[in-house]
Amino acid sequence: MDMNITSWSNQDLKALCNPNNHKIMYDGFEYWWLHKIHGNKWELHSIKGYPNWKKPYSYIKFWLHKYANELAERRVEESLSILDEMLLHDKLLKIARSNMKTKRKIQEIISMFPKADVTYIAALLNISRQAIYRHL
């Protein structure tokens, strides 16, 4: 389930989850929602001004929750991705250590991991890159 609804980076989302990085400023005419995600510089978060502080306050509460949920979802997806990579690497190691012929091992590795480059395959099989090219 892809729940990403924003294009913020993970680092920016982490900053946006902190309530201290949001404020409402009154300029004498309207209330403005500002955020601070890059150092100590306050930037406009919403391009719309509000007649009172209640509306931007409710938006901040709403979006703090949304940002926290999205960041948590991204972290779960990242963890699962790392675990999947570890599992794939383990399967590839089993192929590399098997009694198959080298050419067959290379074919199996490429079929399981099409993005594998020659350097990775060579390291996995403990042979030179030139040997990989010869078998391909």
C-alpha cells in the first residue's frame, strides 16, 4: 500500500513532524503558516493567508498527523526493502556456493537479479570480471 502523499524527503518529513518547526505569524492583516525545515530559516508553508489563527492551527494539527503517518510508512517500506535485499543476497550466495557449473551460476544469478552488474557477480562467485564476460 503506497501511502505517500507528499514529495518531501524523509529528512524534511522528520522536521515537519516536529511541532516546534511550525508557527503561525500575524502580519497585521492576515495569519500565515510558516515552517522551519532547513536550519533556522522560517519559510512560508501555505501560500494562503487566513483571517484568524484557528484555521492554520487546525491545518497544522491535521498535517502533523499526516506527516508522522507518512514517515512511519516510509520507514516500514524501507525496512522491508532492506530485508528483501538481504534475502535475495542470501539466495544468490547459495547459488554461488552450489556445485553448478560457473556459466549456469551466472545465468541463475542474472535471472534472479537482472540489475546485477559484472563486478557484483564476480565478487559473489569469487572470480574475475573477465571470467564473467567469457561466460556471457
